[in-house]
Amino acid sequence: MAEPLRFDGKIMGGRVSYTGGYWYLAVSVQMGDPEPTADTSAAVGVDMGIKYRAVTSDGVIYNNPKSLAQNLRKLRKLQRSLSRMRDAAKAEGRKLGESNNYQKRKREIAKLHATIANIRREHAHEMTTELVREYGVVGVEDLNIRGMVKNRRLSRAVMDASMYQVRTQLDYKLKTSGGELVVVDRWYASSKTCNACGEKVDALPLSIRQWACPSCGAEHDRDGNAAKNIRDEALRMRG
């Protein structure tokens, strides 16, 4: 294959890898300092979650592609087939590596895993590129993803949303454009605080998506209100 590099600079080397039935070439390029393009007067708060991958303080909603959930049935079917092959080989005293069908099934599972990861990564790139193009300051919450994964009912959905991947992409893209990623403390009550008057409610279960402030009566969408509070707190932290 022949393809022009997207970046100008000195080529330092390359690394070839094979994942999920595809070959990849990663090229390292030494670049100079990029020209800052970010508008640091434009700020946005981003509330990441499971139902929606992200909701911004300006009301933009990024749906969760749910790549694992969409392919889970197919993945389970392939894994069950592989398990039956193992059991049959064990019962007959055969080596699994000798079966072409077994190797074929392993390749199919690896390819599906790669497809799931690629869908998730591509969606994240499209979203983060759009955010970095429009905003110079992006506020996000310091989510306790490890703790969230420990919840058996939410673990698969949390992993499917890949929130840390979004944060990582925002961080390096903002640095490249001269912008800034501001990480708000995880204990900041972004969802429970009314963005209109600052009143904080005592409890707000995850099942409640719309709520009204008991103090000023302002009606809120849970995620949109949280995103606005994250934006305001990020601006406060920057001074």
C-alpha cells in the first residue's frame, strides 16, 4: 500500500501489528510545535453517561453506539460454538490446534472483537474532534470508572460507553490545538445542583431523568443540567 502521511515531520520509525484479521502500520513522526487554533473563550461542559455517550451544556446529545450490546448475541453464539469444539476435542482426546474449524472460529471471534472496538473508537474520534473544533475549553467529570465497573448491573454498559477513551482523546486533541481539558472533582454534585439558583437536592436516583428545583421551580433535564454545572465549575477552576 502507499499512502501520504497526514502529518509533516521527520519519520522516526514504524510498527506493524496484526489485530482481528487486519494488518496495521503505526508510523512515528517527530513534529514541531503546532500552531494554536483553539478559541479559549468558548467553553463547554460534557456530561458522559450510559444512556447517552455525552450531553453538552449547549444541548448537543451524542448517542451511545453501544457496539458491544449490538453485537452481543452474535458474539455469544460464536463463543458457545468454540466452547462446544473444546468439549468435543477433550472427549475425543484430540488437540484443538489440529482443527481448522476451531482456528476459523477463533479468528471470527477476534475479528468481531476488533469490529466492536473500532466502532467505539471511531464514534469517539468523531465526537471529540467536533468538540475540539468548536471549543477551546472542555470540562468533564473525574468519573470513578473502576468503581462503576464493579456494579454488575452496569459494568457491561459502562465498558461499552468507554468514557475514559473519550477523555483521553479530548486531552491530547486539546493540547494539540492549544486548548485545555478541565477535570472537575468527582464529588462535585453536578446532577443534584440546580444550575439556575444553585440549590442542591438531597437525593436524585438514576431513574429520575427530569426534575424540578424545589427552591426556584426551574425544570431540568438531568444530563443537560449536569453538563451546565460542569462547564461553570470548569470555568471557576480556571479562574
